[in-house]
Amino acid sequence: MIVKKLKRTSFKKSKSVMIGGLVDYILSRMPVTHWILSWQENEQPTSEQVDEAVSLFLRGMGLDEHQTVYALHKNTGNCHLHIAVNRTHPYTQKVIQPHRGFDISDSHNIVAVIEHRQGRAPQLNARYRVNEQSHVVKNLLRREEIKPKPKAEDFENATGEKSAMRIVQERGHAVIQNASCWEELHAGLDMVGLRFARKGSGAVIFVGDTAVKASSVDRNFSLSRLSKELGEFKPGYYSERTFHKPAPEPVSHVCREEWLEYQQERQRVAE
């Protein structure tokens, strides 16, 4: 476990200092940003390469002066690196929003730089790659993935739990996309614990009592577009279990434990 931009004392003490700073100067609901860098199964980074990767990543994010805790884990099939950064600048006390909130794409850009610097092969589905002229370019062979919106990802970063939007995308996207009629759509969603309903001139998908705008999951899922494919909207029948909030699910078995520990420690410091 490495602590950056903090006095080199014990990890436990450094962690308390970092969390204490969050409590004293909290200007944001989510003052800590958490990323995970993962290496491919056959790759074993050295401690120097880990330090270099963190430095390149923080510099690319504009957070190189911020308090940072990072640790390399080898408890899964892939070496993976947790990076937790206090977005509150230690001197100005301003909360920094990396790349004005559009940090997902930029983080993939930085990963391409790290892979190139350390001579590692990019994944086939990587968003970016470094070309023969050492320029970062889009990977034209990449298959686009459906991911939650930034607000939903903020929730996941803070809690370690899947957002309602991710649950809809994982459980319901294929059901809605492949439905040939409204009856089939409703029946399929009922089987996976979701509900589809009209709301005003649009539609929402319920995860328990949490409504997710259908068009935010996929633009083709707006009520107007679905009506063109499936005909005039018909409400469906849903079983009782779809009205209850589902049990929380971790976004990843890799990071849930660490984020729960952070939440508990922050509460302890606040008390």
C-alpha cells in the first residue's frame, strides 16, 4: 500500500489524515474518486512500473498534487491497482473535477499512454491505442459497450454497489432490444425483476421503486421509437417481486470491500 502526497507514516495514520481532511473540507458529496487499473493475466508489473503508472495517471487527470492512496492487489486472475484520490486540493481547498466530469474517456487515453510507455499490448477492445507515430488514436476495431451515465457511475464509485441504471442495462437491455411485441417485452422484464411503464409522454423502467428513464438506457428505448417497432403502447402485468427493491449487488467483487472500509472509516472520523 502506497500513500502519495502524505507524510510517510504508517498507512493507518495516513489514511486517517486523508479522511480527516475530507471531513474538514468537504465541498462535494463525493470528494474521493476511485479508479482501478488492471493488467492482463500474463502481466506482472514491478513496483517501479506501478509507481510510474500512478504518476502518469494522476498527471493526465490533473490530480498529481492531490492526496492519493494506491495499492496493487493480486487476489484475482489479473493484477489490479486501486487508486483513491482526494479531489480536494490540499492547499487551495478547491474540489477538482477532472476534465470537467468527462474523465472516463480521458482515463482510457491515459491507459494507452501507460501501456505504450511500459511496452504492454493493449486489449483488443481498448478504447484508444498508440500508433506508429506515438500518437494516441481511437481504436477503430473497438466494440462500443453500454455503460451507466456519469451520475450513476458517481453513485457506484461512492457505494461500490450497482446503480439502478446498470441493473437495467445488464438485465433488461437485451430483453427490450429483442422483443417483438409489448407482451413479450413486459414478460421478459418481469422474469428479470424489472418493470416498464409509461410516464407522461415518455417511459421509465423500474428497479424496485427507482425509475430509470428508458431513453437514458438506450436512445432506441424511447416510447416513441419502441411504439414504431412494437405498435401502440400496451401496459403489462408484473409480479409482486418487481415492486420490491432488489438486494444490493457489488459493481465488482474486486473493489466492494475496500469501499465499505472507506465508508466506515469516514464515519468513524466524523464522529
